[in-house]
Amino acid sequence: MHTSFRSLTGAARPLALAALSIAVVGALVAPASADASAFQLKENSAKGLGRAYAGSATAGGDASVVVNNPAAMTELDGTYFQADVTAINFSAKFNGSAHDVLGRPISGGNGGDAGTTLPVPALFLSSKVSDKLHLGFGFSVPFGFQTEYDRDWVGRYNGVKSKFQSLDATFSASYDVTDDFALGVSAIAQRTSAELTSAINFNAVGLGIQQGIGAKTAAGVAQIQAAIAAGQIPPAQGAAMIQAAVQQGQAAAAGVAAVTPPGVDGFARIKGDDWGYGYQVGGFWKLTPNDKLALNYRSKISHRLQGTGNFTTTAGYGLLLSNPALASSIPPFAHTTGTADFTTPAVISASYWHQAEKFGLGIDLAYTKWDVFKELRVKYGTAPAQPDTSETFNWRNTVYASVGGDYYLNDKVTLRAGVAVDTTPSYNAVRDVRVPDSTRKLATVGVGYKASDHFELNASYAHIFVNQAHVNTTSSTGDVVTGNFDDYGNLLSLSAIYKF
């Protein structure tokens, strides 16, 4: 391996960086949730991953600080172009059961492996434009996840596919206020998109319609009884009217039951996207010649996702919609527009680095304000005929903590390692099948190779250990999924850095 790196000519090194950049651009797809809890992603630096992101803003020589802490650009002397790509392999396997609103078992399997393997890209450019001023641009994916189950699994009414991503374009600047302190700010433009699919339990919808028919029948009978008591209708005539009303209601309910039998499903697909805007502010301190500290605040970004809701109904439900007596009082499940409010959370982070002759040691802490994620409510353009779709989350804030470091084997090779723990925002009362998350622990290793004073390659690997995630969640049609998820993840990250 060393021979092949050293054989890179001055022309070949920029070409290698360009090749990785092309791979990054080609990786603009929704990532699977990986090393950060819920669907927060930290995969924007192969260097950082090698030490579990300890010293993410203070270790130096990493242009990802453009998006992680703009003040840390003060450490980048010159112009840097950096391309990173991380392959995320995440597994989520369910073991449990489900029953409908009447307690009857729901048929189907465990859904297969809901995880996936997908790439996460990142690109950064940082330049020192004067003695005190640095400017930078970064492209990154700070939030994203994807889970997808077999369409006939037992939890299909709670979710089949869930896909979410936020793509950030970040413009940053840092200014050296003193020789030991720099201040940085960033403007963030974020495009967020989401896709949610699930099966529709039309048997449960039919049960709801039958209950409505029963309620209307009972109200009609009560009116007849009141008229009999008031002497407005002779008792014999009233009794005949009550019998006819009951028979008519029973016949109508039986007709609904016949066309909405158990196991006959429809399908719902909701998609939307939006642009939102935010900022971040960072500070960078050189505490001593060998110790550095950085603090950063990244704002929340609010979105109103706009898109479409597409529904596939059954032949039986189509018959109900064609009945003028029912059509105006039951959900149409028609293709329509929709909106949903969503906010990506604020993040407060701290990064420390101690530099020695043969090694460097770092610590990182991050606090993510997931309590902004209360619910995801989709409002349809055909409301009130098509009622809102709502999923409750009520997530908690999370903490990410990591310790890691570098060991300088020689002037060209750096070895890295780190460990981290990341708490989960979900808990048993609100955890669902779309994001079957739990607290995670990471063990990471990495290596860096300095091919020349201008060109550097890095590679890192991480394994993610995930606590068992329990779910006991109910769909909008009363279907309950109960069981446990066994999750794990693997990350492989590569980066190329060229200093002009």
C-alpha cells in the first residue's frame, strides 16, 4: 500500500481527489441513520470518525470544521479542498407480533431487515483570505435515515417505508479576534425531504363506518321513542318504525362488513420537501500551546414540507365511495396535496484537544435539542373530508460523548481510535417502527496517510452497538405492534484532502 501511495505523481493526486469528489456527488441519496441517535448524522469526516469524532473541531487539519465549528477554520493555513464519503450499513430486525383494534392477530412476517447500506457524502472548501479572515463552503448531510420493511409484514399499518434527509449548504467565516481566540459564523441553507408509506387497514376503516351507522341508527331510534313518548306517533306505528330502522342499519352495516373483510389492504404514500434556513456561531480558544477548546451553537431550522398524499384503495371501499349516502361522510382516500411542519433540532457542542509530540487526545460533547420533535402531522388539501394523519413522538434531548486520539507512527502515517456513547431521544412510550432507535455505543479505528505536503488520504471504520429497542405502538386504525428490535451498524469512511 505504501508503494502505491508514494507512486502518485503530482498530477495524479489531484485526479484522485477529483475521483473521490465525483463519488461524493453521486452519493446524493438518503442515508440510513447511523452513528448519531434518531436520524442525526455526524458522517462528514473520515478523520473525525477514526477517533469517534473526539476533537472534531480542535484536532486540526480537517476542513469539515466549515460545518462543525466555523471558528476552527483559524487552524487551516492556506486553501483546503476536502471530499469525504461514508458507507453506512445499518441493520434493524424485528421480533414480535401485532393485533388489530378488536384484538385479532394480524398476519404477516417480521418485515425482514429494515436497514440498508447507503453512502453519505460531504464536500468542503476553506481558504485563508487574509491574516485574520477565513472563508469556507461545505456540503453535508446532518440528518437522514431510511427504514423499509416487507410490504406484508405484521406492522405494515404502522409503517412500511420511512425516508428522510436534510442536505445542507453552509457558508462560513472566521475572524481571529486575538492571537488566541477566533470567532466564526455560518449561514445554512437546508433542503429537507421526507417520504412515508404504510398499508391501510380497510377492515378497521370499515369497522369505523359500521360504528357510525350504529350510532346513527341509535340516534334515529331515540328520536322515534321520544316521538312516541310525546304522543306524536302511535306506539304500534312507532314500534314498526324502530324495527325497520334497526333492520336497515343492520343491513347497511352488514354490507360494509362484506366489502371490507380482514386482510384486504390499501396503501398510502406521502412525500414532501422544503427549504429552510439557519445559522451557527462558534468560538475557538488556544488555551496553551498544546491545548485547544472550541464551542459551537447550531440553530434549529423550521420547515413546512409541501407535497402529495397518494392512496390506493380496495374495490370494496370503492363501492362504499360510490354510495351517495356514505360518500360525504367517509374519508375519500383520494390523491391530494398536503403539508407538514417539521423542525431539525438545535445542537450545542464542545470540543477539546491536547497535543503531544507523538500523540493527540480529544474529547467531544454534543447536546441535541430533540424536544422540538413533538409530532408529525400531515394536513391534506381535501380536509376536512380527508382527516389529518398524525404520529406522536415527544422526543427527549440527547447527549453524545466521545474520547479518542491520534498516534503518529511516523511523519506520514497516523493511527486513530476512539469510543463514544450516544443517548436516544425515543423511549418505550413513544418509540415506533419508523425509527426503532435506542442508545448506541461506538468503537472506531482509522488511519491517515500523508502522501505529500499537499495531499492526504484517510480511512476509518466504526462498529455501532445498539441497545435492544422495545416498541408498543398503535396505528391510526388501532393496530398495535409489540416487540423488540435488534439493531447494529457498520461505517466505512474515506476522505481525500488537497492543500493548495
